[in-house]
Amino acid sequence: MTEQNPLIVFTPSGKRGRFPVGTPVLQAARSLGVDIDSVCGGRAICGRCQISIGEGEFAKHGITSAVAHVSGVTKVEERYDRIRGLPAGRRLSCQTQIQGDLVIDVPPESQVHKQVVRKEADTRVIALDPATKLYFIEVEEPDMHNPSSDLERVYNALRTQWSLDNVSCDLSIIAELQKALRKGEWKITCAIYSRAPGGGNRLSAIWPGFHDKTFGLAIDVGSTTIAAHLTNLSTGEVAASAGLMNPQIRFGEDLMSRVSYVMMNPGGEKEMTSAIRAALQQLAEEVAKQAQVPVTDILEVVLVGNPVMHHLFLGIDPTELGGAPFALATGLPLTFPAREMEFRLNPGAWAYVLPCIAGHVGADAAAVVLSEAPHEQDEYMLCVDVGTNAEIVLGSRARLLACSSPTGPAFEGAQISSGQRAAPGAIERIRINPETLEPRYKVIGSDKWSDEDGFEEEISSTGVTGICGSGIIEAIAEMYLAGIINQDGLVDGAMAERSSRIEPYKRTFNYVIRQPRVDGNEPLIRITQNDVRAIQMAKAALYAGVRLLMDKLNIDEVSKIRLAGAFGSHIDMKYAMVLGLIPDCDLSRVQSAGNAAGTGARIALLNKKARDEIESVVRRIEKIETAVEPKFQQHFVEAMALPHKTADFANLKKALTLPPIKTVVMADDEGGERRRRRRG
Amino acid sequence: MTEQNPLIVFTPSGKRGRFPVGTPVLQAARSLGVDIDSVCGGRAICGRCQISIGEGEFAKHGITSAVAHVSGVTKVEERYDRIRGLPAGRRLSCQTQIQGDLVIDVPPESQVHKQVVRKEADTRVIALDPATKLYFIEVEEPDMHNPSSDLERVYNALRTQWSLDNVSCDLSIIAELQKALRKGEWKITCAIYSRAPGGGNRLSAIWPGFHDKTFGLAIDVGSTTIAAHLTNLSTGEVAASAGLMNPQIRFGEDLMSRVSYVMMNPGGEKEMTSAIRAALQQLAEEVAKQAQVPVTDILEVVLVGNPVMHHLFLGIDPTELGGAPFALATGLPLTFPAREMEFRLNPGAWAYVLPCIAGHVGADAAAVVLSEAPHEQDEYMLCVDVGTNAEIVLGSRARLLACSSPTGPAFEGAQISSGQRAAPGAIERIRINPETLEPRYKVIGSDKWSDEDGFEEEISSTGVTGICGSGIIEAIAEMYLAGIINQDGLVDGAMAERSSRIEPYKRTFNYVIRQPRVDGNEPLIRITQNDVRAIQMAKAALYAGVRLLMDKLNIDEVSKIRLAGAFGSHIDMKYAMVLGLIPDCDLSRVQSAGNAAGTGARIALLNKKARDEIESVVRRIEKIETAVEPKFQQHFVEAMALPHKTADFANLKKALTLPPIKTVVMADDEGGERRRRRRG
């Protein structure tokens, strides 16, 4: 009678049921829907189905017997322990039979949908549920009395042993099949990809015998750098990471110059596509080598990138993105065999490219959304990814908007007289004494401030070579706070009387941060009027884009801000707010999102439902084209001014509502000077 | 009021309905489910929707008005007529509006599912319903106020203009898309493939503007020759055909020697795959050139072939087919991008390979089934495709069985002393005077018999070079009928007294058909004891296979016989029956099926439901492996004897039930002779 069957309780799920004596624990778990992993299907090979027999919890679960009733350790478990090691107290649930009432604990690493915690401070937890999964099968041998093909028997094994139906596969798999089956003595491991176009299950790879390792690559293709993370699809762990300069830099430093290259050199997109694809393959091989796995264990690639990179790595001419109406060839999510992008990984590897949001808001922005989840917020969250264009997403659970804003490359240190990339020798922090106007600064490669003892010795190998993006932001904010520049961004020549660091230059003034050392080849490090102007334009563009979306949502404040990318990681949020890069927000709720695009790619790699999620969110996002919004121009002009933001944040809004400047200053120093003065 | 709307009757369907004045006829037809074709979707471009306005049929259809009420010929119809020509009395139904009661005739060529009649004598009619169809669409232009990607707008147009959903496409299409849309001024023609793995609609090709031509290739890859038919997917017509010797012949004349080549030369299958694929590409280009269409208009390929060819063109090592248990890598129907087989047609072209039935009964046999349709017969039909193996299918609507039988290449003239392929100079018909034992014969290349005046002149250019397969069958049957060989197949040496044509040879006798001409280089044409033996073995194998299936069905007669392939086309059915190649059957119901495998491939190309049909039939077919059936051996031995089949068919069965020969004669002449004699 069922009443007399032992009672089994699984923790942490709390699922319970009665099973006849002799039932394997794995089978009991499955029939209750308890989430226990297995690749080998109960053959004591994979070791994924480990459990602990609970102790002292019987009363709590209403189990009357105080004695754990399980079968003894089997020979195959002993063998597994000898070869692969079984932690103390652990059993293989496929080998453990129920003998009496039991409390069974399923440890996190034995759960199918293990949680992958991304980073310490993060509240967003990802359940491991990749599109590619492994299944070990035993295939019937061919029988002349009942003839059928090897592939049919493989499909049959997948159906009967794993309930997998509607399976199809590529010719390349079929060509390998017979050798694999015979080498594995009619046991093979199959990788099944469950998210191919049209649906169904694709047999994407096979290995003779038992195979336990599958990896995926999450790649963020940036205009400047490409970053790849090799991720174990069974554990969610990052096995190796590597980055590479985007080789397309030789075709143009920024995005638009690369589009121009194509326009000027018909067929140039093919060169760029080849360059980027070669780099992607190189990265894949590099991370595989680091992690000591063959590239053929890489079964998936997830790619994100801004629209121009997206088009180029897909082999699409980006010319249309170079002019109005900025039409993407496609912004839809794409799933295709990775070999179509010339990847040489496992021949059956699949690629997934996240959707683009709009013509200038790419798959990288979609990945930031997936990582930061503004669509799950009750309050308004602003996500900004700053590059040559700022990709801006603002909203909440109720409504999400996106736009891009042409910030130009100033925030990255480009087109700034002493600007440079973040590298040893670059000034990254700076403070200016408002009394003496003397600067003190920190340089990448040293922990000391420039006024500390031993600073010069520490930096002697590199010298001070320039200012990186975060340094420029701080320099200009500090110049403003010290009164060296005014709200209009004009360097005050009258200050030259107070300090020789204010030096005349053509008809304007520079602020000199550092003179070259007598003995070195260092350049003169300074901020020119033009530099201030470039940063003003960049920050005005960024702010205007954000402000436009706030208008659409009819809000004046946002609750959370996430700054993604390298810029977001290095900038000091206070200074971003002093300069008015970002709108009013409690400073404690302004955070760097790190490489959120890369994180989003990794989430999409590890969880197939996350792909559905971001696809559905992107469809919902309202796309705003700043170029056709008259208010954008108005916000841009208004945002050129430098607001002063100190402890008294209330002044900020006042500062933001200065009388509009009538003429945008775009010309050379002298002309710009003239026109600006007209306004003053 | 609806009552007062005009009544419209469509012929030949008889569908009728009332529609408001001003309704386009095409629209009315669609709403009634009347089958009218259209690629352009009602834009007067494609001309596929032509109709005739019926006359004098009003009363018959209950229409009261005697006057045809239609709108006048429009400017766009006039333009269509001027440019592409409109037959007299025809209108474009998309341009013709209903003004009053009408009888409208839809001519066959305007129907979507046009019937394609295969050959005159054939009762099986195929409805045109290819997996690839064309759709002309007008795509919205990009709009900065409502940004979306070009591909999204294409999908949207397919949805709104053609109700096509769940569309996906390859990277290669996306890369072409923007140029095509702009070149076509936002009008493009899309090819949609509706039978991709997993389901859904695949956008397989695009053309700027209107494009009306799509073609498919039906290819039968035989061991000896490869035949390709380029077929227009809109009309079902064969646009061009071509054949080529299978280049694999250099790796071995027959199938098993090619398998041996692979066994002896590891990697040899790759050479053979390359050779066959190059030949397939060459054929594709040849037929395209013949038909004067670009190869990029080829959007589909359907392939059939015996299992070894099937594996080799798919890139699968056929080694396993060389020995028991003869396991196919796959026998499942396959659908994949044609480029995976290195086809260079339209880059988005799809390939379909019919299922194999069993280890030695290939996709070519499945195609024969699709062509001859034994599964639709109420009576038992036997289909035989004779090659190096005979592929045999027997059954009816209720039950279908298949097996293969190792006939060897004798029926093709190989391993016969004077044997040769069917080519000018080969004897194809022969009669022997039972009194004089003198032969008369016909040679390929001449209509005259050898005893007619002028025969020698007609054949002087080639001479008589050998005997082809059908000639050998007739020669041996005639020798038997003339008493030169007895029921055991022994050439009767005593006959040498009656005619010098019976000449001793080692310990046996030959029958000499023709001495070399004094002035020529002709060979001596004769039939040796060994030749008789080879044909006996081949026919015994064929008959034994058929007999085995008859046993399984518990029948002694079949109602219809179809002999497929070149052999079936050339053989005289009477002689096949005299020799006992085939079982008892009314001779008028024994027919050649011509190139039934090629026909089956064409059916699968033209009608996607035919693919479902043959897939389902093949799953149902009971596969019999002759090698494990003890009765096969018994039937084989019994069938070695020569039955005599004249007008009195009743004797046949008696002849078939001779006492069994104990030893199968497989050795050289002398040994064979000895052993046979032991039995006599």
C-alpha cells in the first residue's frame, strides 16, 4: 500500500512524496520535479546528481523514523569516488536507493538551474539554463533483422532516454556519427541546441563516450577593444577572459571614420569584416588556450556590439548607418551557425547576436539593459553607455525609452590636446587648489599623488604622458570649481595674474598642469580652451539625450543611474555630476555598471530565457531619434553651460536653467570666441 | 443589401458568392478560396492571375443577367499586354472589377496548384506545390520618426501583404538586403522556403524589383551516370536536362569496388565526395546554360541515389555499407542548405534528399516508389530497379515490403565476355532460328536486322563491338528456347554437330554470334558458358529477392510490375519472363518505368506534400534483409534453373520448382563444371 511506502523530503525545495523501497533517489526526484542535474542519465558517470542524506531534520519534516534509510554505497559509486572523487557525505542519487523515510539535500551545484551570482553587490541572480545541453546516450547497435540507420537509433535514444523530440542535425555531424558511435562502443554524448531558428532540437555536436565539458564565448565587440569571456556552460564559471584592440582601428579611430572608409573604398566593409572576424577567432583560441580546453569544446558564441560593429562582424556594409535615416540592415536578434561568421570552433557551434535597439543604439545597449534590468525597476533607472555615441536607456517596469547622442570621442581622451587612452603615464585624478590654483594629480601606474614624496621616482619609467578620459573630466570640473573657467566654459584670462599656470594661447588661455621634466621627453600637459569646448559639447550632447527621454517620461529626476563601459568604471561620479553629465540623482544611487555589455552577453549565454526576455524588452523599448526631435537641439544648447554642483544639490536645477546660448560654438578659437562674446 | 450584390461563379471549381460592385475579381476569388496564382500580389506585374470572362454559361449557373458585367480594360492591363502580351479574351483578375453577375473561368495555367502531367500514359498527376515560392512585396521606407531595421520592415511586408509569419533568414541574405531594397526602390521579390528543419518560413533569396523565375534541380546520382533535370518551379516544366558519367568510376566500376577503395585508401571517401560534388556542380551549370538562366535562379535541389552514392555525395564514409550489418549513417530524409554540399547556386538554395529505405535500398528506390506509387495500389505492384544491386519493393496500399538483392553487374553487360554498355555497335536484339541455330540481331545505331539488305553498310562506321545488357538477356533466352542451353544453363556440346556456331572452349562450349569481319577490327562476339552462368546468378538473385517478399506477403502472383532504370527501359519484358527474372504476371501489366528515380526526384521537387508522402511511406515500408533470411538462399539456388515461359504460362511454376541444386556454382569453369555434374 502507498501509505506504507517511505516518505521522502527534498531540501531546499521542500518537495515530498512516498516511493516504494528500492526506488533510486534520482528517479524519485524527477517524478517530483525536483531539480537534480544529470548528463549521463543515471549511469554514475557524470557525477552531477550528487546529494547529501539529511540528518537531524526528520522531526522538522514530519518524518517519524530517526534513522536514515538508504542503500549502501555501490561499487560504481566507489569507482566514481576513486577516479573523480566524491566529497564526504555525498552520494550519487542515481545509485542511491530508498530504503526508508529520508530527508535528502540537493546541494546547489547539483541543481539543473544552478544560480550564477554575477558579482558581490549585485542583486540580480541568473539561473543556469543554457541553450546548449549535454546528453549521454546508449545507442542500440545495428541489427540486420531490424535494419535502421545509425542516426535514427541516435534520435531514438534521445527520445527514449531523454524525452527529446524533433531533433535534426547538420551534414557535418552525420559524417562523424558512425566513427563516434563505434569508438564510443555505442555510447556517445550529444550536445543539443534548443534555440535554432524555426524551433526544434539541433544535435550540434557529438563525442564518443562520456563528455562533460562545454563552453560558450560571450563577446563584446567595442569600437576600441574586443573582450571575450570563455564560460563553462555547466557551471556558469568564467574559465578565461581576454581582450584585444579592435583591429579595425587601422581603418579609422572612431566609428564614423570607419563608415567613411567603406564609403570611400567600395568593398572596404569586406576588409573590415575579415579583420574583425580574424580577431574574434584569435580571441577564441586565446581564451581556450588559457583555460586549457580545445576550441572544439566551444559550442556557443554570444555577440554584442554597437550597430556599426554589429554590421561589420555580421558582414553587412554599414554605409546606411553613416547618414539619415540611419537604417539598420537588421536589428533583430539573430541565431545562426557560428561557422557562417567564419568561426572555427566546434563545427556545430551556434552564434546568437542580441537585438539592436535602434540605428545608433546597438546590441551592446541591449546587453546593458539585460545586465542592469531597468525593465524590472519600479523606479526610473538611467543606463548610459558612453562611447563615440552615448547609448541611453531610461525607464522602469512600466515604460522604457532609448536614444543615442553624438558625444564624440572627447570623453575617451581623443581630440583633446593632451588627451590619451587610459594607460600608464596618463593623469587619471586631479585636484586644483582654489587659492593657489596649483594642481595635484595621480598618474596610472602609481598610487601616489604628485605632491607626495617619491612620486617622481615612481613614475620615472613612463613619465607623465597625457590625461585620460576620467582625468579630463576631473580637470575641467576642478578648473570650474577653482574659478579658472566660468559657467560658459571660458578660461578666465584675468587669472593669469594670480598664477603662471594660466597662460595665453592665441586669443585664449590654457591651464598648464605640468611642465616637461628637464631630463625627460615628456610633453607639456595642459587644458586648452578648445579642450574645454570639446568636453562641453560632449557633456551637452549626453545630457540633452537624457533630458529628452526625461521629457518624454515627463520626469525631472531619475532614481538610479548606471554608467556602463570603461568610461563608467573610471569616472568619479561626483565630477560627472558637477559637470552636469548626468541628471539629478542621489549620488549613492549612481553606480558604475562595469562592463555591463559583456555581462549582458554572458547572461544571454547562460540562460536561454534571458534571450527571450531581452528580445521582448527591446521590442517594447520606445526608440527616440534625437536628430528629429527639435527639443534635443534646445537641450543641447542649454546644457553647454557648466552647472555648479556641490553639497547643495538644490542649486543644480537653477544652474541648468541659464538663459539659452543663441549660437552653438563649433568654429575655431577666434571665431568661437567672437560669437560667444556677442552673447555675453 | 447583400441580396442585391452581383453573383460571381468561378469555373472549373464552381465556387460562387456575391460581392459588392467594384470588388476586384482576384479579391473575390481569394475570399472564396478559388485557386488563382499571383506573385506580385495584385499589382499587374506578374500576369499569373489571368482569367477569362465566361460567355453563354449564365443560365447554366443560375445567373439571370445575360450580359457580362466587368470593368473595362485598365491602363496597367494595356501596358502589361504591350510588354508581356495578354492572350485574346484574357484579363488580369487583379485589375478587373465586378460590375454585375459574372461567370469567370480560371484557366489551368493561372491556378496555384496547377497539375503537372508527367508522361502521356501516366495516370498519376502531380499538383504544383513547390517548397519554394516567390512573393513580391513593397517595403516601407525607413523613417527616423519611427525607426526600425530594413529586415523588420521586410518581415512586416511579408506578414501584412502575404500573411507569412515566422520568417527567418541567413546572414548572406541580410548582407544583400539594403542594396536590393534601394535598387528595387523598396520593391523586392522574396523566395520563401517553407520546409526548413524545425519549421517556419526561410527567406532564401531576394531580388530587387519583380522577379518571376525560380528553378529547381532534380538529380538522380547513379553509380554509372548522373542525370539532372532543371525544372521551372512556377510551371513544372523541365527547362533542360543533362547527364554525365559518374566521375567516381575511376575509383571502381561498381559500388562495392568504390567502398573497397575507401577501405584501402583512408580518406578516399573525401576524394570521391569531391569528385561527385564537382560533377553535380558541373551538371547544374550545364543545365542552367542550356536553359539560359543564371545558376542563381536555382533555388532548390532534390537528390536521390543508392545508399553508397547517397553517402558519398553527402560526405559520409560508406565503409559501413561494405560489410554486415550494412548500417547506414542515416536513411532519414534530409533538408539542408545546398551550399553545405558545396553547391554554388543561389547562395540561399536548399537541398532535399529523399529517405533511404534500408542499407541497400536507397533514396533512388524511394523515388521509384514516389513515382510508381505501389502504396496507392489496391493490387500488388512490384517495382524493381536493377543495378549492381536490385532494389525491390513489393506491396499495395495495405502493406509494402522492400529488400535488395545482389545481382552483380552482369545485367549491365559487365563481367560478360562480349558484354558492353548500351552504345552504338552493341547488339541489343537477337533471335535464334531453332532449326538452323543461325542468329539474326539488331545493333544500336541501325534499324535493320542483320539479315536485312544493307545492314553491313549501315553499321560499317562502328562495326559490331559487343552485346549490351538487353542483348545478353535475349541471347540467353533465345539459346534456351532453341535448345542450345538446357534448364540447368549448360551449353549442349552435342549441338556442335548441328552448327559450327557451337564451338568447344576449354571443357565447355560457346555459342558464336558473329565472326569478326575480314576487313575490320571487330571482336568475336559469342556467349560463353561463363556468361550463361553469370546471367543465371544475376537472375536467380533478382528472382529470389522478389520471391522472398512474395513469401512474406503470402502471395504467388503480382498484378503489376514496373522495371525502373536503363535496364528496365531496354529489356524486352517477354524475355525477362522467359528467363524468369520476374514472377508470374500478365505481360500487358509489366512495364518499364523509365527513369522512375529521376521522376520521383522531380515529383518531390514540385510538390512539398509529396515529400511528406514518401517520408511517411518509407517509414511504413517493412525492410527485409536478404542476408539473414534462410529462405533467400533456398530461393536463389532454386532460381538458378531456366524456366521456359511461352504462351503457356502455366508451365512456368512447374519449371520454377525443379529439384534444388545442392551446390552453388561460384568457381571457375572446370571446378564449376565438375560440381554441377555431380548433381546431374
